Amino acid sequence: MAFSKPFISKLFPAFVGLIATVAVLVSCNTGDTNKVDLTVTGTDGSTFPIQGEIDKDKTSNCGSATPYSSSTSGTTTGTSTSTGSTTNLFTINSRMYFTTGAFVTLKFVYDATQNQGTVDAQQGFSFSGLPLLGISPVVANYGKIFWGGSGVPVDTGTSSTQALSYLTVTLDLVGNKVTTGSAGLALTQCYTTDFINCTSATSSSMCYTQDGLKCYNTNTASGPTVSIKGDINCTSNAIPSGSSSTGQ
């Protein structure tokens, strides 16, 4: 059955429009797979963004997942359960660098039987800021984190530390915009047994530290209270084998 030229001429613009729409959607979806898009809101209603593309050259993976230990302090949504070599709870440690040089760190307990969890003083979020550009750091250790059904790709049958090939989470946290001191500017992570001092021996627990000697508690940060809400979408460039931490 042949189509008339007028019919084809009317159909062609619609076809071109459909192709353009699909192209835009694909572009948007692709652009969102490796970026941080958070909004910080003060008690006075003022806001500023924590946004940026994740630098794959500096962020070799999207974090590490270590089987949760009962000695690890932190609030979880469930009870640690283990059947054979299967565990449901993992401690997630992640550090993601922006192309600007700033970075965010994130630590939380992941429960494979839930789609969300909470964070406390031994877990949390930090943003390094860009002091030379007047962008303040932010720290938070209270609130919720949502990972949905597949936001954290953990193999529950593995008892060793796993590198994360991607990480897709939504944050709803309360913390501080750091305006006094250097707290939160250069947080790294270290092994600890008491959440007070770092230890050179490998342990199942980690904490944030600034000097490699003492554990850092975000309660020492000085600055106005803020809320941090938004999404983190990370896709790794490569997964190094045997990775035990992303914050060293």
C-alpha cells in the first residue's frame, strides 16, 4: 500500500520530533548516572547546591561494602542476621571526587532486607567545600538514606569487603554548615576499635579522622544547622580487586 506525498510530509515532522524527544531523554538519563545533586537549606530558608559531576579518574569505585559487625556502632533498620555465609547488613564507606576537586564522603549501614536506613554519630555525610571560592564545607550525622530496591549492589553471599560498581541513594539529612575551624575540610577514614582513636591494626569498624590519630565527631563542627536533601548517582570507572576502603 503506497502512501501519498502529502501524508508523508505531514508524518515526517512528527517522526523527527519523536526522535529528538528520545535523544533528549537518553541524554538526560546518561547525564544523571555519575553526578551528585544535593540542596543544602538553612533554618532561615537560604539554600545552596552541592552539585557536580563525579571525576572517574579520581573515583575508582563508588565505595566499599564490609560485612557489618556487632561491634560497629550505628543505628540500623533491622537485626544483623547470618545464615551460612549470607549476611544482610553491610557498612558502606564511599568517597566521591568532583571534577572541581571537592569531594563528598558517605558512611552508612546497608540492610539488604530494607530499602532505607538511618545514620548517627558514627556514620554520616561530609562535603569538603571549596574554601578558596567561598564554598563552605557541610557535615551531617543524623537523618535518613534511601537506596530503594537496587541502589547498593552488594552480594550478600560474600563475607569479604566488596567494591561497589555503582551507588544510587537519596539523602534526607540534618547537619551543619561549617563556618568555624577546619572541621570537615579533609576528612579521611581510619580503622578503630573504640570510635575514639585510630588504630593501625585492621578492624571491622572505621571512623572519620582529620589527623589519622583521633576519630572525628561531627558534633565538634561549628556552624548553623542545615538540611541536606537530594540524590547521589555514581557509576565507577574501574573496580580494584581487594579494595577495603575508599577514604584512605
